[in-house]
Amino acid sequence: MAKVYFVVPCYNEEEVLPETIKRLNNKLEKLIQAGKADLESRIIFVDDGSKDKTWQIIENASKKNPYIGGVKLSANRGHQNALLAGLMTAKEKCDCAISLDADLQDDIEVLDQFIDKYNEGCEVVYGVRSSRDKDTAFKRGTAQGYYKFMAMLGVDIVYNHADYRLMGKRALDALAEYKEVNLFLRGIVPLIGFRSDYVYYERNERFAGESKYPLSKMLKFAVDGITSFSVKPLKIISNVGLTICFLSILFFIYTLVSFFAGKSVEGWASEMCSIWFLGGLQMLSIGIVGTYVGKIYSEVKARPRYIIDKTIISNDTDQTVNDSEEKL
């Protein structure tokens, strides 16, 4: 039987967390009873610098239940860093780790399938949404468009997959070798390789609370994914620049021919349109280049991606609490 660790990033999840703890604990007990998970399996909740009672709930639950553990970050570092912190904490203790969200939208009834595929030899198992019927038309269209756009840019990303996945110990060890500060795990994990498979599921409605990913954060996350794994936007700028130069030459020739033919008409409309168009294009190009330069700036500073304030992990018989100042 495998030692399975569930890794659950949390940020201001006090409304949904008691129910999440209850359901995941019941599911883990069923997996243990079915012989699919070892008694040393655990559920690790990662508090990403929450401002509500999230950590207090985790701490209280861990005192009553040895299956519940927690990792408290010293400050809010974002979902991807919180998830990485949990995975790296679990890495030395488990045979495989399954990451999932705290809002109960990921269907925990398919966890058996993840473990079955791991037992069949898969190091990575991706949870993939079978449909997006429950999404709004806007969210469905933008999400599917984003995955297609990423594929067009040459990014190896699993379609309709978020961060619901299983990673075996070998995959976790390989993930630890990736040191970039600008994390986009959906793009990094497929680069690891190893044998992989998919589990399809229907995504549920959020049980309680509000989404921690408003449109602004979703857009930032999308930009991070694109600029972290593809330089094609820079190539597109070069190609657009060359195209405009070529069109400018043709327009210049047309202007000369019109002038000598006596057909030129004085006016400012075409001139203003050209100025505004080229000015906007230049500003857009500078912005794209600036985004890449900013990422280089973040990487070369090599600051810690997260700092762990507290860790609560229980062993077979005793529950131990270790305060630490771990950095990665």
C-alpha cells in the first residue's frame, strides 16, 4: 500500500474548510479500509498567509485527528508557491502526493482512480475536466481559448487540467530540481516526463465562500503561463515589425505614384491613423518585452519562493509540531 498525501492549498477558506476536512478525512479512511492507502497517509493543508481563521481551524483539526496536518507560510505567496510548499513538505514522507483545491470543486470520489493508475506504474496522473457545462459562457470560452492559445505557442500543457493531479516520489524529486521563481506548475509538470495518464471528472460548484481567483488574478496567471514557457510573443513582435516595414514601403511607393500622377489629396485622416496605429503597436511591443525583462529580474534575484513558519505533521502514534524557518 502506498503512503498517500493530499496537499490542499488554502487562502481565507474558513467558510469551507471544516467541510473540506470532514469529507477528505472520510475519503482517506475509506481508502485505508479498502487497502489503497497506507495508515501513514496524511492530509496536509497549506495556509498561504490567510487573514481569517484558516490556520486556527487547521491547527485545531490536527490536534483531534492524526490524519490532518498543516503547513503555515510566513506570508501570502500565491497559490502556486503554496502548492509547491506542500508538495515539497510531503516529498520526503510519502510515496505519492495528490494536490487538490480546498473549495471541494475537485471531485474527491475519483481519488481511487488516481491511486489505481499510480499502482499501475504512472508517476503523474492528471485530473482532467470531462466538460465545462457548469461554467458561464464567458469563463468557458476564455478558458478553452487560453488552452488553445498556449498550445499554439508551443507550450506543452494538458487541456482542461488545473492543479488536480497525483505525483509519485520520483516526479516530486524531479520537480524539486526546477528552481524558477515564476511558477506555473501546469507547464512544469509535463516537462518532467515519466509515464502519465488521465482521470476524467465533473467539477462541482464551490461548497462555500468566494473564489480566490477573480478576473484580474486569472489574467495575471494566464500571462505568467505564457511568458514563462514561450518566447513566441517576442518572435511575433519581430514578424509584425517586418510586416509593417514591408507595408510601409508599399505605401510609400503608392504615395509617390499618386503624387506624380496628380491624384494626391491633402488630408490628415490617414496620417493620424498611421501615427496612432504605430504608436499603439510600439507601446504594446515595449510592454511585452518589459514583461520578459521583469521575469528575468525576478529570476536573477533568486529570492525564496516561500518561507515556512510552522509545520504540523503527525507520525503513527504521536502528533508532533515542528516550528521551522525553511526556505526553498
